Amino acid sequence: MSSNSILKDFGVHLKNIRVQKNITQEQLALLCDLDRTYISGIERGKRNLSLINLYKIAESLDIHPSELLAFKVTPTGC
């Protein structure tokens, strides 16, 4: 399992939660006091977020932080 696959799979998971809650990237960024491009980078698997930002995002989505971490990593070849 590579770091890239973890980041991409987390990003897809975050985006799915955000879309289910009918929140745009810009709205989420405002709620979290983060930049929209940062949220976009996370969802595209280009950013590795900090624990503090994970909590900000979870709080803004009105979910427990563990829900953000409850995603499956796509297996990759060795």
C-alpha cells in the first residue's frame, strides 16, 4: 500500500461524505476556516492533512473524526 493510494482513497471518502451532506468545497472550507484549494487538494489525494485539520473538517461535517478515517485503501501491486 502506497502513500499515494492512501491519500487518494481518503480524498474520495471525504468527497463522498461532503457530497452526501450537500456541501460544496467552498462551503466546507469556510466552515473549517481553511482554503478551498486545500480542501480540493485533499480530495484529489495531493495533500496530507494534519490531525488538527482532520478534526476541523469532521466538526464542520458534523461527524466524529473516526468516520473520516473509516475508509478502505485500494490494494496496489508490490
